Amino acid sequence: MYKKILVPIDLSHAEKASAMIDIAKSLAGDNLRLILVNVVDDIPNYVSIDMPSGIVESQVKAATEELNVFAEKSGIEVVVEVRNGQPASEILSVAKDHDVDLIIIASHRPGLQDYFLGSTAARVVRHAQCPVLVER
Ligand code: ADP
């Protein structure tokens, strides 16, 4: 049923990444088309003005390399997307662009389990146009 699956990975809390990729594999089996996405947060203008130019580009490059490691470890063909902006909006936009069947997202960063959903996960659950599986 689910073939094209999007897994957003927060690289500063990536503990759940492998578990989410395994869920995608178990749901789609040999038909899986996996998309991994990371969003490099926007830097507010009042901060970026004091920062060296090219900082976002180098963050995007580093994030792409980190996602490629997850992609290689998965042993399957993976599409890797790194975007810059507001995480939930960009995750939803990637889901739309790739017309995915399912998003698998972690409920929150580790240590914040008292909250029902993290802020990004909550926005994605609320606004996605496809099913969302929340990994707890
Ligand atoms: P919290 O508010 O506790 O940090 P979040 O909702 O931000 O929780 O994070 C939950 C999940 O949302 C992450 O494990 C990841 O799947 C996704 N996510 C959050 N931020 C990003 C990001 N910048 N890029 C990609 N995925 C993200």
C-alpha cells in the first residue's frame, strides 16, 4: 500500500532515524521508494548579518553528507533532500513535491517525552495531505 515514503531526519537528534527507516522498509518491502529530508533552519536576519557568508551553504553540504551516510547504510536506493527554511513547511513541501504516500516522523526529540508531540511533528501531523506515522 505504501511505496513512496518520506522520513524527515533532525540531524541534531538523529537517534530515531534508523528505526524510522526500518519501519519504512517493513511497510513497503521491495517496492520502497525512500526519501530522506533534513531542513537546515533559517537564520534570522539580525543574526545572519554578523555571520560569515556561505554558512547556510556549508550547513546544507554537511547535512547532505550526513543523510548520504544513512542512505548508504539502508542498503537501498534513496533520494536525499536538504532544504533551508522552516522545518515543518519544508517537510510538507517535499512531501507534496514527491507526492509521497506516507510520512514517518519521530514524535519529539529524546528527553521531551512528556510532550505529546514536538513542534515540528505536530505541524506535520496537522497539515500533511497524506497519512503520517508517528514513531514514539
Ligand atoms: P521537538 O520539538 O521535541 O524537538 P520535533 O517535532 O522538532 O520535536 O522533532 C520531531 C521529529 O520531527 C524529528 O525526529 C524529525 O523526524 C522531524 N524534524 C524536526 N526537525 C527537523 C528538521 N530540521 N529536519 C528534518 N526533520 C525534522
